[in-house]
Amino acid sequence: MQNDEVPTSSHEEVNPVTAVPDVGVMQPPEKKSFRKWIALALTLLVVIGVGTGGYIWYKASTTPKPKTTVKVGVLMAFTGGSSSMGYGTMKGIQLAKKQLGANNIELVQADSRCDPNVAREAVKGLIKQKVVAIIGDGCSSASVAVLPSANNNKIVMISPSASSTTLSIPNDYFFRVIPPDNYQAAYIAQAIRAKGIQKTAVFYTNEPYGSNMNKAFQEKFESLGGQVVATAYADPDDINLSAQMQTLKAAKPEAVFVAPNSAVTATAAIQVARQVGIQSPLFGADIFYDLTIVHNAPQASAGLTITSFPTGNKTFKQMLLNEYQTVEQLYAAPQAYDAFEAIYRSVQGGATTGEQIKDKLASMNFSGMSAQIKFDQNGEVPGAEYKYDVLQVKSGAFVKLEE
């Protein structure tokens, strides 16, 4: 209990022998009053000190602490035949960073050119800059090449588009916001077979993505009663494809499925196919979702039907329009948005290292711009209920065929 005045001692000492009051030495009235004022001043100082200290403690405990800034790498093809990946990815990441107010994440870009050797050198630079996570790579071959370095340095990788089944590895540091490509290959095989087409041919690039797409497509198409009558392949970015297309033409397919990992090779493939006289309908996968292919090969691309990762929900498309004043197709932009948000949510939850982000991602579940983002034991979005978009080139533009 706190009093206005601190009283002086009011009891009298009693001599245990004589029981006669001992008056002692009496203090003058003015000195006694002076002592009372000193005691009061000291008490006030204590009260002020305690109050000030309490206020400082309260402010320290309730004032938001500055967010820890972390570095996140973006490893994508920003140059070369697959540069549309890097362009679309960065648009999605930048949009996510702004919309989420993620000022505590610093982005560090590195160009992989979708080339395994270039990617290995590029990731070294990101490691030196102490990134705790990497968005990328967009290409499966580059992702496979750099994954050992990411695992050894405990750096999380989240890819928006690398879909090779080679990357389906339990409990490593690789995550992706899409399913592996066997689901997409099966999806388009079923779509082609549903049109009553019996015989198909396949062209692909000889690297993890193309090889897996070819294998999964053949398995599904033939399980549905169809027949793959011919296959041909080339190296990534190869454009001298006359021999390959002549091989496919000789087999007289009713349709041709084209699965390269490069926009350059994709453009050349459909152009050369038409040049050698293949008149059958052409089908492709997500790499074709690029208007530069349509612009560079307007006649060959007419009627081309492709499957792609989802092009984003209505909210994403509106945000994209508001931010960039465009409705142009951006490869893997909504997937890149979701990859960034997954990292951001981990950091907001207190993760500041690759190990901590990895742990946070394992239990993450949110409605993203491209799909429901929930990672399975392989660190990828389950494919059983994943919905791909089906688009066709009409009048120089991609038109969505199915909702």
C-alpha cells in the first residue's frame, strides 16, 4: 500500500527493568519536518523510476519487432530458348511480393538458361549470397543438376514448372507447386484418345522432361487402346528437325504429340512438321503456352491444341491486369506467385533458415492462385485431382476450351 507521507517511528522504547519511559534526545520540529520531506521525495523518485521502467518494458514487449530479412534466389532461364519461363515467373513473383507486402524478402536473380551446366555455376553464386530458398528452376534438367547442391547446403528449392518424375524424391529439399509430368502426359493422352484418334506419333527433347513425357504419354495412350506408331527426339534448342519429322510422317499418324522443353525447339518442330507435309492435328504441352511461338509460326500454330498448368484463377488474372495492364499469357506466373507465397508464409511463421522453411512447407495448406497448395511426401502437389487447362490457338491467340 502506498501512502502520501512516510511516518516516522511512533512507538516508545520501554526499559525492561524500570519500565520508565526513555525520552531520548528530542529532534527540533523543523528538522523532523525536513526529514519527512526528504522521505517523500525519495518515495516519489522510486515511484517515477518504477513507472518509467514499467512503461519502457511495456513498449518493448508490445512494439512490433523488425522483421528478419531473408534472401530468396530466383533461378530461371532469363536468356536463351526458354527465356519465356523466366519472364513469366518473375512477373508472378513480383506481383506476389507486392500484394503480400513482403518487404522482408530480398530477391536475388540467377540465369540458368535451362542448361544443367550453366545452372550448376549459377546456383554457386546464390549459395555465396546466403539465400535460404530458391524459386526454380523452371526446367527439369536444370533442377536435377542443382538439387545436390541445394540438399548439401540445406536450401529449399520450390519450382513453378519443373515436372520430371526424376524429381519425385521423398524428404529432400525440392518442392514444386505442380504434380509430376506423368499426370499431364496422361491427361493429354486421354484428351487425344477421346477424339477417336487411334494412331499418334511423338516428338520430344532428349532430357528428363521430354523423355518422361514421352514415356508417360505412350503408356497412357496405349492403355486406352491407342497406338504410338513412331517417336523421334532431338537435343534441347535443336532446330534442324527435318529427319525427325520425316520419320514421323512416314508412320502416317492421325495426330502428333510434341513435347520439347524449349520454345525454340517447339517453334521449329511445328514449322518443320508442316513443311515436310504432316497435316495431322498437332498437340503440345505447357512449353507451347507462349505467344512468341504463335507470332513466329502463325500458320503452323493455327489449330494447335495444348495442355498447360492452370493459367490462374479470376483473382490472379484481375491482379495481373491491374498491375501490368495486360492480359498476355505469362508462362507459370500463377505458379510462381504460389511458390513465393509458400516461402513468405514460412518466413512469417518464424522460419529464417532452409531447414526451418522445409519444416514449415511440410504442413502447409492454402488456396493458391493456381491450385490448392499442399505438399505430399515427395514435396509436390498431388496430381489425382489437379486440373490442367486445355487451350487451342485460334486467330493468333490461345482460347481456353475447358473450364
